[in-house]
Amino acid sequence: MGHKQYLAVGQSARNTIFGFTPRLRGDKPLNMLISQQGKINHGRLAVIMFSICTVVLGIILSFVPWLDYIIFSELKLWNGSLSYSYWQKPGVVRLTKVYIFNVTNPQGFLENGEKPKLVEVGPFVYKEDMEKVNIKFHDNDTVTFQHHKILRFVPEMSVNKDQKLVVPNIPLLTVTSFSPNMASFVFNLLVSGLALTYRDNAKPFVEVTAEQLVFGYNDPLVTLAHYFYPKGKRPNSQMGLLLARNGTLAETETIYTGQQSLERFGYIDKINGLDHLVHWKDRPCNNIQASEGSFFPPRSVTKKDLVYIYDKDLCRIVPLQYREDVYKDGIPTGKYTPPSSTLECADVNADNKCYCQGEKCPPRGLQNISPCQYNAPVYLSFPHFYDADPSLLTEFDGLKPDKEKHETYFMIQPKLGVPLEGFVRVQLNLKVNQANSIKVNNIDKFPNTIFPVMWLEEGIQEVSPSIWRWIYLATVVAPVAGPILTYGMILLGIFILAIVFVKAYKSFVIGKKSTEIVELGRETIRRGSTLIIDYSHKLLPHKETAYHPLDTNPTNSTDDPEFKEIHHLKRLDLSQSLDEFKKIKREFVKSHFNLHEAERESLIHSDNSFIQSELRRCSVLNLYEE
């Protein structure tokens, strides 16, 4: 028993000398974090698990494009996605603006050989209400639909649509242009009949309103053609350049939905069940790999600077070349315009040769679209012959090409492929071949020329507010909010763990401090006991003799007088010393504590184990003194 006490005293002494703190049971980092007073703290454990999960989730999300997954899932076309509602019924203000060239000197042009003087009249603005109908999704990542369009005149944005304008007589000049290929007697019979029966209509120029030119007026030649043309290729019963736009279009389109890949998202797969345009024989002219205008393959996915758009009225696909980055209503977009080779002459751009259809190819800036205009000799160009051969301008007065007003362009968001603004601007021109044999109403004096009739601009100025908000969140907010959220989760988890650790450490230290406070109290009582012993004149005169090593060897300790003294101490009767100590304690308390009489008596009569232990320790020390 004695050697164990000796070892305990020795360990305590070493800890005191070298500053070691005794390791308490359960003094481990994990136990310190999740336990309190020897029990698991479930609330703290839950907070720790939440913090760890937050950090792990933040790290995982920082390496996974989770925002892109959400954005692209809503971008792809499926019944219920955000893009589907925008695509099916856009809800955007889509305008068609028509500008008509009024010929102010028709007689001077025919009789005196003057240059035609053209005055642009417009705009005549029509709002297009459009939606997709007869929608059917397919398993091969495509969807089939038809367009339903209604054009409504917007008077507050337009000039007077009822004013009379002088324009070329398109049906008549179309027929006369074919005269070299017709039997002379047949053609003369036809023209003679028109001259006698419809003399007022058989003129090179007619006077019509903008409404009539756009949406139709009665013409005998058109009516005749309507009855004699084969079914399926039959023109409308009236003459109107945009007459076929109203109602549900007969054309059925199939486009890619992007479910399997965004490489061809929004591009056309088939038109009327065919994978090519029937108007042209060879590629690339009959190619249909183009957008119908709602979506384009995202540039961020394809990494390509060239996209294509298809318009039925253009009878072809039009390439659009990326030019620069621009902002549209705070959203980053790419500006696209047609490359200069789009309407280049076939001698320079061989890809355009397939548009010539066996005839001599037109100069730069023109394209024959007669196959999709019921074989009428209609040629396509940019307005005012913008970016065309200069020789086309010299034949007319009043044409002033302007890039800002007449260039086709699109602003497409590169991440989503959604156009935020875009206008297709094209001009319809009539190619006239001089009919020298037809003398009626100076028809023979109409020279060979490409005569401008009208130009139109169609497109959108801006998307709807709901679509703008979605695009803004996906392209502006998400790239910033995503990293903030993921790294914020990591920092938040670490911060919470740090707080838990600090609080757990403080709780642990305070627990240890409470033990130290008890020890300090014991030391204070020991010091008080020393004072009491000093008061009773029983302190040892020499402290260096207070402790002596004990011989733990029992064979050698029987003859040691010091061992006998310790052994004698175990059997020491301390009752007399306690009585003396109580007397000393009473005197000490009365002299050193300013208390009430009842509190003083309570302290004097209290059974203090610490003081008793000090008394025993002092008694042991007294043995060495003797």
C-alpha cells in the first residue's frame, strides 16, 4: 500500500515539475467534440454531421456542372419545359414591316426612257400572332408541327394603308417575260383577248393600295392561272405578296428537340417529310439544316461561328456569321450577320451556282427564287440592293442602301442559343424580259431589268419579360450565384465546424479548469492549515527534511527506523489532535473572518476533510522533525 502512495506522489511531482497535465478519461478529440460530461451530445452531433455534409456537398457541386444540367433540362423541348411554352406560343411582339417602292414617273420611264424614280413608302406594320399547332413528339429526338399565323395591321405604327401606289403589274409582266418561250400565235391571242376584255388591267404598271399589294387584289391573269395550274402548285386566286402567310400553313416541319444532343438543337430535320428542299436539285441549295428561328444550337456547345436560318418566303437557308459580342438588355449575346458570300455571284461562290436553274446566274446581290413563287420571275436581294453589284443601283433613282437599316442580323445568346433580337430584311424584285412583239399599252417598251417592288423587315425587337427573366437568371445570375453557393457551402460547413470545435474546447477546458479550481481551493485550505499550524507553533523548522525517499524493498525496510515511524503513523490515534485543532480553528476563524456569530459557529463546527488531511500531512512532517 505504501509503495503505491509513493508512486502516486512521484507522478504528481513529475507533472508539477515539468508542467504536464494529467490526461482525463475520455480526453480525446472526437470524445471532446461529441460528448459532454461523459455523455453524447446529440444536438452537437447533428450540427457536426450537417456541417460535414454541407462541406462534402459543396465540394462535389464545385466539380459538377449542376446548374448547366438544370438550365439545359429546361432549355430542351419537351411538353412542360420552359422553352416549350416560349416556342409553342412565343408571346413576343413579332412585327412585319412592309416598304413599297412607289414609281412616280411610269410614263416617262416607258415613253421617254427615263430612269424609274422610286419613292419608298412605309412602313406598313403588321403584328404577327403565331403559334405552333398539330404538335407531335417522336422517339428520335424530333417534334413535328405546323405554323398558324395571323397578320394584323397596326395603324398607330404605320402610314396610311389606303393611299394609292404605282407598282409594276407583276402578273402581266410575268406572262410577258415568258413570251419568247411561247408560241407566238398563242401568246398574241392571249394578249389580244386581255387587251380587249381587260384593257385597263393589261398595263405595265398598276395603281393599288398597300393593303391590296400585300394581302391581295383581283387580277384576271392570276385568276386564270389559279384554274389552269396543276393542283398542288396552284397559286392563290388573288394577287398578294403576303397572302399565303395568314392561317395555318400547309407546310409541316420537323425539328430537333435537343433531348439527345444540343449540337442540332432547333435545326430542321424534315420539311413535309423530306430531308431537302424540293425547289432545288443539288446541294447545298436544297439543304435544310437550319433553324426555323426559335432556337439555334448554342455556340458554347458547338464552338462554331456559323449558324443557319430557314424562311419559307426566302426559299432557301441563309447563313449567319458571328461578328462580335454585344449586350442586349443586360444579357450577353453574339451578333450574327450574313457573310458577304451569301448572295455572291456564282463565279466567285460556286455554292450559289445551284440556284441558277440552267439560266445565266445573276450578278452579285441577287438570287432567283421563282421555284417557290409559282415560277414568277421574282429575285431576292437585300433592301435597296445593299451589298449588291453597284450596277443594279445605277438604273434607278431613289435607292439608298444603308447598313443600319437594311442589314439582316440576329443577337443570339451563346449559352442557350435563344435569339433576343433579330430581323430578316429582304427585297422582292421582279425580273422583266422585254417583250418586243407586244405593242399593247407600251408593254414592248418595258426594258430588260431587275425592278424593285417592295422590301420587308420581319423579326422581334425583344423577348417577353418572363422569358427575359429566365434567360437573365440562366446566363447572368447563375454563373455568379453557382460558385458563390458551392464555395459558400464549403465555407459555411467549415465555419460551423470551427464554432463547434471552439465551443467544445471551451467546455472541455472549463471542465478541467473546474478541477483546477478545486485543486486551487485545496491549496488555499492547505495554506490556511499551514497558518493555523503556524499559529499553534507546530510548523517544521526545516522544509528540506519534509520528504524523504522511501525504500520499497521490504527485506531492507524492517530495520529502517524511518519506515517504522511511517508504520507507526498508520496506527496513530488522531482524536486528541482533532480536539486541539478544533480549538485552534475556533480562535483562527474568530480572528480572521468577519462573520455573524451564527455563520462563524457553523464554520467552526463544520467537518472539513481537507483540514483533517492537512493535519495528517503535518503530523507526518512532524515525525521527520522528531
